[in-house]
Amino acid sequence: MYQHVIDTAKEKMEKTKEVFKREMASLRAGRANPRILDRIMVDYYGVQTPLTQMANIMSPEPRMLTIALWDTKAIPLVEKAIQKSDLGMNPANDGKIIRLIVPELNEERRKELTKLVWRNAEESKVAIRSIRRDAIDQIKKMQKNSEISEDDQHVAENEMQKVTDAAVKDIDEIAKEKEKEIMSV
């Protein structure tokens, strides 16, 4: 009876982990990764359009990204969106392709990025704990309405805690990997 509540919570926690993984993939660590442009939205004819839906993005060199737009008239719009973003890169174009040079990370910037990783990890863990709290509230309500026994309630709460602990551990592992990647020169 309570398994549905736990399964739903587990699903939500998985989605939270996936969002965190995507955030970490879009965080640049001194190497050119086309995924860092996933969050860039371009005001394209009055519609906020993801850059990834407007262009072919490649990394021909370890520290360079090229953006080949399907509509070259949109180059100034894309350049403006990149400059407004938090990437800290200046786009250069030759009329057909936009080039982005990924700057080397200095020690200070690496430490800033590491702090950002752990801040995002903490936000994800708070979201996971909130999911746990909601699930346990549902379980308590089920027990109060005599849908499950008190013993079932304790079993369900313990199981919910184990699921939460596993999800929090996964978030920490992802963050540690990203920190290692950022700090390696």
C-alpha cells in the first residue's frame, strides 16, 4: 500500500539527480564542452529559443567551440545571448561561424567553481530531503486514516530514509567527481 508513495518519491529523487548531473555537465572546467551552451537561450524573433536548437555546436580543438548557425542572420542575437550569460567568454565570428575560446582557469576561478558545485549539490540535497518529508507526511496520513498499520508506517519510514540516504550519497559522488575535474590542471 505504502510502496506507491516510496516509488513516487524515488522517481522524484532520480529527476533531481538528473537535473544536478545536467547542471554539472554544463559547468565548464577549462576544456571546451559543447554542453556548456545548453543553458543559453536566444531571443529569436521574440521567442526564447535554446541555442542548441538553432545551431550545430562542435569542439574542433580542446579549448575552442564553434557554433554553426542554420540562420546566419541570427549571429548577432546569439553573440548577445552568450555575452549576457555567466560563461565569461567573448564570441568572435567570421560571418558564418561563431568561435568561442575557453580561457584557462586560474586557481581563484577553480575555487569559485568548486564552491558553486557544492552550493548546487546542497540545493539538490535539500530538494531530496523535501521529497522525503512529503513522502513521510503521506505515510503518516495513511496510518492516521487506518490505511496501514503502525508497524507498516515504521517500515515505510525506514525504507524512505534508506532511499534518501542513497540519493544524497549519489549527489555527493557527482559533486566530488566534478570537483576533481575542475581542480585537475
